[in-house]
Amino acid sequence: MADRHGKAEKLGKVSSDEINSIKYVPEGNRIASQYLQDDKSDLMAEMAKFPAGDSAKYVNRESTEILLRNISLRTTKRTCGGPTGHGWPAADKGKQEAARVILG
């Protein structure tokens, strides 16, 4: 038994950041998933259930990540270079910036 306690002490205590992440990240995931699947889901009302502070930070971060992962940019010959081979035209600069941010 003493050996087990030694291992736990080496790992250290769980930080409040880790506890909040374990507690609230699934909530952000649930809210975003529900919003994407249900037209009647009220994203802002669900988010408002978490007061400003740590809980809201984790819920907002996770739901934003899920929503961003589910953005699909429309691709056509014109936006992918098409027959001209010039890449995205200047008129599609907003799409180009969005893709650069999302895709890294």
C-alpha cells in the first residue's frame, strides 16, 4: 500500500484547471452537438446557463471548437483554381482567409 501512495504523490494533485476541464468540456460538446443536430436548439440560451467564469470558459471553448470543426467550405472549380489555375479569386478572399485560419 505504501508504494501506491508514493506513486500518487509523485503524480501530484489534480489542478482546478484539470477538474474544470473534465467537468465542463463535455457540456460544451453536448451543447454544440445538440445545436448542430436540432434546428430548434437555442445555442445562446444553453450557453447562458453557465455563468461567467471558469465554467463558461470551458463550455465556450469546447462548443466553439466543435462548431468550427463542422464548418464546410463550399468548393467549386472556381474556388479551387478551376480551369484558370489561379487559385482563389480576389472576390473569394473571405473564404480564403477562413480556410487559412481553420486549416492552419
